Amino acid sequence: MSKREKLFAKILRGISDKNVTFDEAVYVLEESGFERDGGKGSHQVFRHKDGRKMVIPHHGKEIKPVYVKLIRKLIS
């Protein structure tokens, strides 16, 4: 299993929502067709061509589990 497959499995299965880093979340969003669309301060905005939007605050290394759940809903 490749690193990409492991990361997608980690997020899609919801096994470890507390252990997802900001960089991992960005990677998964970008691989799912989202593009970084700026942001204000520590909040990064990601937009998809079909109109979906996701805002993730970047406070420290890991993101909160609620944002992992939102990513899961957006990409599944």
C-alpha cells in the first residue's frame, strides 16, 4: 500500500481523526481536486471547481478532528 493510499484510508475510515496533520489534510484535499485559494491569517481556504469550499485553521501541527470529519464528508 502506497503512502497516498494509507493517508486516504486514514482519513476516510475515521480511525485516527486526532492524529491528522495540517500538511496531510492539505495533501488529501489537493489530491481530491481542491485548490488553495488564499485565506486570512491562519485560516486557509480550499475551493473545488464544482463549488465546494473548505476552510482549515492552521494552529500548530495537527488539525482538530471536526475538520477531518468535514474533509471526509467533502471527498467521499
